[in-house]
Amino acid sequence: MAGFVLRLQGGGPRCQIATRPSVRTVRLGTMTNETPQFFSNRDGQRLFSVLHRVDTNAHRAVVMCAPLFDEKLWSHRVLVNFARFLAAQGAPVLRFDYFGDGESEGRFEDASVDTRVRDIHDAIDFCLRETRAQRIHLVGLGYGATLALRATLEQKNPAVAAVVAWAPVIDGERYINDILRAHLSAQMLVHRKVIHDREALVGRILAGESVNIEGYEIAKPLFSQMVRSDVIELLRHSATPVLVQQIGPAERVDTQYQALSQLPKPVEFEVVRELKFWTQQKKIYPPCDDLFARASHWLTKVA
């Protein structure tokens, strides 16, 4: 499974299926050069980060954009492993928590899509100062990939040379509705009935209340900005190289990525067969050898 990739590039309904030897062993870096620290964003809020340093001067560095909600927790180990993998290849990597998330300052309900996009730009600036690199590559997962694309394509930063988007959220409204649907299922499990249906929850959010969904307080700014984003339109006008990797057990292109898979360069698309490690798993997920190797190879190619 790990050796399979379905690659599609823009310019019509062409696709290339390639089977390459699997990468059996991923060489991870050591922990000796990992520096946990806080840095301040433009609003003076302290954001937690870990910088994976390298021993040599690097002209490029990587900033990782984590997903939201429980996907951040479930994917944490894989993202750490990928950061160590890249650092072992000579690329410094910055992992950080957005304002209101993880170990950073602030409350989740006070953060929005816009604040997280600004945090990505501030993380880029911090990474450039710390590593003295000239260029930045962004790597994002799930809604973190969507945030990376928005940070790159909505508010162009000349330092960003490329983006790797792992399973980006294309339809924000569908994404948030799926989260609300899971909350309704949890209500049935706990209360044997639905206490607040989807319409009631959305109504409360739009009225200015925050609603607790699986432990996360969702407020109007985050909800409204999620549902109105148009990632496909942003990618149509991209001048920055972007690799979108659909990750999952299926070989075919998922419906949500059909339009994206036909976009012309500099946007590239491929299907990588791998378990969805950012969803709940029964065990800690191991390094995704083939995914790591493909993403790293592409970043080296566009460096």
C-alpha cells in the first residue's frame, strides 16, 4: 500500500499512476537540537513553539501548520516525526501552537481563522530570524493545510516558496457541519436524545454565543470565517508551487478534490494511500514512511 501513488496534474483529465518502491525506514533526527520556546505574535500574545534546529546553515526552513480540534491531538506524533525527519535531512522546522490553542496564550473561543492566519505569518518571521533561512516552506494538515494555503495565497508573503497541503479542508461548511454532527451523536450517546439540534447550535453561534463542541468553544468569528472560505478559487490563481496530497486508503480521487485535481501547475495533486492518522486511532500511529519521503522529495525539488 505504501508504495502506491496516483498523481494528477492540471490541463485536462489526465492522470498518471506510478508504483514506486516503498520507503521502508525513515531516518528520524535526534532530540538534541529541539528547542521549546515562546515567541510573541504581532498582538503581543505568547505562542508556544518547538524549533528543530540543524547543525549547518540552511537556505530554507519549514513551518508546520497543525490542524484544529482533536485532529491536532491525534496527529501530533506523526507531525513530530515528520519534523524530525526533515531536520535530519538538513531543513530546520518550526512547530507552533496558534493563539488560543495548545500551550499558547489565550482562549480557543477568542481565536478565529484570521487570527490563525496572522499567527502563521508571525511564525514565518520568527523562523526566519531564528534560522537565518531565506525561504520558507509551509506544511499543513487538515484545516491547518487550509490555513497554510490562505496565509500564502490571500496575504502573499515573499518568503514562502512552496506549500505542502496534507488532506486540506476544501469545503469549510461541510467540515464544521461534520463536527456538529459528531456532537449530536455524542448527545444521543450521553442523554439518549438530542438536546440541541444543529439548527439550534448554529443559531446560538450566530447570535454571538460560544457553543461547546467536544470540549472546544466555537464562537461566531471562527464559524463564519470557516464556512465562507473558497480554497479552490485561491488555488486557481496561485503563483506559488503547491502540492496537495490526498491521504487515505482509497485509490480514487475523493469527490471533494475532483476540481482541485484538475488545476494546472504550479498546483500538483496526488493520492497517497495511507491511513487517516489525524482521526481517532486505537494505537499511536508510526511514521508514514512513504508520505514523508514523497513530501520531502517534492520540497527538495522546488527548493
